Amino acid sequence: GTADGEEKGEVCEEKVSEEMAEVSAVRESEDASLKGGFVLAFVDMTLDVLGALITKQHGGGLSPWAIQLVRFGSAAAMLVAGSIIIRQAYKYSPRSAWIELEHAGEAGKFKTGTPPDWVLLPSSTKRDWMLVSLAVSLTTVTASILTVYALFRLEVGVCLTLTSVGPLYALVVAWIMHGEKPTKRACVGT
């Protein structure tokens, strides 16, 4: 009787201990992900400010359209070139020469000579491409051109402040359009 109870208690304690270890590992992973997100957001903000300052100082001879053509044309060329280079490298190099870039267990494993999914150019339906093109034309193209026009007419700090409040409006729009009620953390930016 007592030995069985003690044995069951030990098994129960082991299971609780294992579950607590799993919860702790998940929390550590989430904390690391959150910290990494803040670091990336800070780097993004720093590069955005630096780019705005350089554009304001040296872009006066170009129109906002020309600036965006250089910006997006070079970005597109770099993305396509990078994708091609990485795919070719995976195709012609032994797998042992590459470090796995994804660390999510089985999701991070791939066959020799096969690049990870993030390297491959996407394939979607015609409707999806049309919707993505519309979204890109509204956000990435039109908004960026308007930002450059504003940058040449306002002080850099004022322009960047005004363009940085977009996420606050996005909270309200997402709530209205998708029913995504903003959390307190989202409202303060975390």
C-alpha cells in the first residue's frame, strides 16, 4: 500500500517536474524571441532614421519617384540575386558545408542540395498576387513616395514622427476590419 502510494507520488512529481521544465523552456524561448524582436526593431528604426537623414541631405537633386525607383529597384535586384546565389550554393555544395539557419527541430532539417523554403521564390494564385500587388502599391510604393515628398517639405524629426504613428492607426483599423481587439501591450508598443 504505502510503497505503491510513494511510487505513484514519485511518478507524479517527475511528470510535474518535466512539465515545469517544458514551460520554463518555452518562456525562455519567448523571452529570447521578444528580446530579439526589440533589437531588430531598434536596428530598423536606426536604419530608417539614417536613411531619411541621408536622403534629406543628398537627395535634393532627385525626385521622390527617382529615389523610390533606386530604393525598390535595388532592393528587388538584391533579393532576387540573393535567392539565386543561395539556391545555386545549395545545389552545388555539399550539405556539410552549410550551417542550418533554422533551429526548430524537424522544421530546420532539409535534404542535401535542397535550400530552405525561405530562399525559394514564392508561388501563389493569380488572385493572391493581385491582392499582394495592391497592398504593396498602397503601402510600400505610394506611402513611401509620399514620405519622401513630406521629407523634403518638413524637418526630418517632424516627418519621421508623423510617419511613425501609423501602427497606432493600424490597431484601430485591425479592430474594425478584423475584430482584433488591441491588447494593452500592443497599445504601448510591446
